Amino acid sequence: MRACVVVNSRANYGRIKSFMAAADVHPRIELQVVVGASAVLPRFGDVRKIIERDGFTISAEMHSVLQGDEPVAMAKSAGLATIEVAGILQRLKPNVVIVVADRYEQISTAIASSYMNVPVAHLQGGELTGSIDDSVRHAITKLSHLHFPATEKSRELILRMGEDPAKVHVVGCPSIDLVASTSGKISSQALGSGVGGPVQDGRPFVLVSQHPVTTEYDRAYFQVDQTLEALKRYRDVSGYEVVWLWPNVDAGADMVSKRLREFRENEDSQGFHFFRNFSPEDYIRLMRSAKCIVGNSSSGIREASFLGLPAVNIGSRQNGRERAENVVDVSDNAQQIERAISAQVKRGYYQSSNLYGDGNAGSRMAEIITKSDSSISKKFYFVP
């Protein structure tokens, strides 16, 4: 069986790596890896290098991201990706294509695969976030033939969308597999690769991962400015350092990057350190080393819940997503953000939660895929 995984971002890779590892050694699976979108762009860390360093062979690459800071660039990029991935699938001839979560690049893969009669296996369907990601995620669910939700609640929503119960399997999230198998703290060498000088050994720090919100892209500058103000105040009061990850490629990213560059070049940025990318394992070690994670990344809700890492979730990007007790929600307000960071750091680590998995999702997916039928015929199953 030829199983094709399409990696379109640094987050995609972390979400699917444990399945790739399981599939790569499975006697009945021939793993195909396609890399595209922001995963092939140096300004987003060029994930290709990490994938190859991890021992995977890249079967094909595609370039589909158009420059621009407005939604029209995302729409056109999705269209271009559909064309590009169709050509690649025609050449690779996979038996199944694995699509991850809710990125606009991923719906392109689902569309091309479905029209080419290639079954689609969808990871992380049935989740809710309250943004355009919901629409994309649910559309991918209806284009898919095999479903791997992370939680029972997500499975229930997939069934309510009329999917075949026999093809909906709760496996957990493969990103939790990495958390469970990765030990230790982040090394000083890894922390020396960013901008803003190396993080001082032993100094406590707060981790920040904040992306633009597609439906609020015109407020991206203001939103990141509020987070910056909160972190500056907290740095001045606590002496903590700040490790900040560069934003993703979504509409509004240029405004986020602009504000971060203005701060870095024109203001007191002492104690702030900016990074484009980490390997999935180093990102887990970074989380293990942090006192708190701040922003609107799903990792603050998903991986952080397993670690028990205190999280301050800002704004609407993760509205509706299932949470463990480690998450405190705040609006785009500097005072609220600073207050929440202070309280979370003081509170300390929470008890680990298995809400998003127990660390064995990837191997479960590999076994299920080899035993599933390859029919692309679908019918609507009515929930009683």
C-alpha cells in the first residue's frame, strides 16, 4: 500500500511525524512524502531539511504560496496547490492520501485526491475553533473516506456530519506521541540559533506562539502589539526572558512580522529572542523548559495539556477547541494578558491530561489504514 503524506507547514510535520515513522517501517506500507507551501520556504524555517535529517525520503516538492498579506493570496494559493498536488498524485499513484487538520493548503490536497479517486484519510477532523478553520476542516471531513479524530467529542461531530461510523476511529493526536517520547529540556545550542542573542542558561522564560487570525487579519498588527506590551511589562517586573516563534503564512502574517521587527530594531528588546523554526522534538523540549506558553497556537491547548504547561490563550483563534485545565483564555488586551501570564507562572505546572491522546496515535493509524477498504464510494449515515 502506498500511503502519501502531504506536509505543508512546520506544524503539519509535528502533527503527523509519528505516523510517518510507523508507516516507514511497516511491512505493508510504502511511505510517500510530499512537501509544499510554507514547508519549502526558508523564511518559515524550510522544514525540508528537518524531514530529511530525520531520515525520511521526500518523494516530491511543490511551490504554491503566493506572496501577499490579504485573504486573496490564501485563496489563490489554495487554487494553485490543487493544481500542483494533482500532478504529483498522478505521478506517485498513492492508494491513500493522509490530510492533516484544517489548513487551507490541506483542503487543496483533499479536493485533488477526491476528484482523482484516491481515498483520503483525515487527521484531527471534528474539532471546533470558531474561525474559518472550522469551515475548511468540516469540508475536508466530507471529502474524506477514513477519519482519525483525536477525541470522542470530535468523533461524535463527525458522525453528525453523516460519516460512516465504521470508518471513524478515535486514535488521539500524533503530536502527543512526540511529547510522550521526547525527554529533556531544550539545549543551549538550539536556543542559540535565533535573533536577539542566546537565551541565558538557567534563566526562566515564557514561550510565545501567536499567529494572525484569518477572519481578523486587518487587526493582526494591533493584536500582536498588545501581546508585546504585555510581555514587555512582564519582563520588566519578573526578569523573565521571552522566546518568540515567527508567525505562520496566513493573511496578516506580514503585519505581525512588521510589528515584531519594529520592536526588535527600535525598542528595548533585551531579553526577547525570536526564532523561525525548531524541529518537532526541540519544540517539545522548548515547551518542557518554558514556564508558560502564550499566544493562540493550538499547541498551547493540545501538547501543553499533556505536559501540564500553563497556557494563556489570546483571542478567538482557538474558540470552541476542547481544553484541559491548563488553559486560561483572555482577549486581545495587554493588561489582561500580563495579568494572566503572571497568574499562570505563579500557579505552575498542572497535572498531565490525556485529552488529546496517550502517545500511540501514529502506530494505531498505520494499522487501521492497512486494514481499511479502499472504496471511495460514500453515503450519508443519518444519526438516530
